[in-house]
Amino acid sequence: MDTTSILLVIPARYASTRLPGKPLVKIGGVEMIRRVADIASCICRHNEGCEYVVATDDERISSFCTEHGIPTVMTAETCRSGTERCWDAVCRRQVKPALVINLQGDNPLCPPWVIQQLIDTWRTEPGDVFTPCIHLSWEEYDRLVESKKSTPYSGTTVLVDHKGYAMAFSKNIIPAVRKPEKARAAMEKSPVRRHVGLYAYTSSALQRYFELPESPYEVGAVEGLEQMRFLYNGLRVKMVETDYRGRKTTAGVDSPEDVQRVEEILKEYGEYDLS
């Protein structure tokens, strides 16, 4: 009988237009998928009933994982997203875990403490989905405003209610700061929270995601945010406020330039403590 209460699924696909075979690309001498697996392994060592698995449809990735003692499962080639691959992996288990964490295989800088915060919040707070956000300082807000001038649809913000549950996500900066000078004088931090794309779902919520109707806010022509399906259909998304503890980070690795950026961050800040 499967006694796992927490399952970290690492979706990993070989194909990538800008970085073919990217899960096996070395970053600082270590394959990217090994770096992510090491983070997942660390989390499992510190949480009873926790397991992790790499979910892939490519024999090259599966063989590499098997060779290096990394748990892996072959998933359908028809999976169109990491979320679908995550659910496919869950469905192949005899008993579904209570909590499923989707840890993207191209995120070798995912802070382990952020994953732990999701788990800790799930244990104490009601919710269907748990995902992190960063409450931006005014300096961080200014940087986001500036970056939106060149890449307007990079970076997602979220509105939260008084209990910390998401009200809306947007590629625009929400809430709008209509009177910046007054807001800065009245508020120590900006009112803006930036969403971090890491998700923990109850198994029932993840299953419902594929049964619920698509929201008009997740289509590519509008916001293009799949998490809006949960809100649109009345599920609760608990936002977990976190920070990077003074370290630099980056989004997913999708190009040789991203690899170089991650290596520079590791040189500057060192490796995570995964003991």
C-alpha cells in the first residue's frame, strides 16, 4: 500500500527549441535534472511520507535517472504541459498522495525553503492549491515597472484577500498604484505581490483541474495563466509569502544564456545547503 502523503513530481522533457536536451545540460558540471532531483531529495529527507519522481516521456532522461539512482516514471507523449505530465505521473500510482508538488525540471535554483513553506502551510491552512509570492519592496516594485517596459508579459502579480488567498492573477501589475507618492508615504512596502510559479495541489484539486471548464483568462490571447481556472471555478488558492533570503534567482532555464546566468549566480552565492 502506498503510504506517501507528499509527492514531488519533476516534469522533464527532452525537446526544447532553444536548448535541446536541456534536462541533461550541465550547469557548473552537474546535469540540470540532477540539481533539481537533489533539491527534491533534500525535501523528502526532512518530511515523513514524502517521495519524489522525475516524470518524462524520453528514454534518454529515464535512462540517465535510473543510472544515477533518481526515481523516474515514463509518462504519455501526449502531455501538453508540465501540469498534465505531473497528473499523468500521479495517476500511474496505485494510491494518490495527499499533496502533489509540481517542481519544474528546468528550475535548478528553486529554493528548498520555499518548497518547505508550501508543505508547512498545507499542513496548517485550508486550501486546494498552494503557491508562493513575494511582497515587493518599493525598490523591487520599481524594477518590475521598468522591466515591464521591455517585456510587458514577463512576470505575474497577484491580488490577495485578508486571509492570504488569491483573488486574481495578472500579467499586468495589480493593484494599480494610482498615486505613487502618497502610497510610498503611507506604506512601508508596495501593495504588489509577485507570483512565483511553483505549485502544490491536493490530489483532488489537481484532478478537478482537468475536469473543470477552461477559464477565459487562461487562453493565450488574454492572460494565458492556467491557475486562473481554479479561481474561475471557485477553488481556493492559498498564497504563501516568501523571499529569496538575499540570493539572486532566475526563472526556468530555456537557453544557453540562462545556463550562463545560473552558473554566475552559483559562483556568486554558492550552492544551496542540501544537508
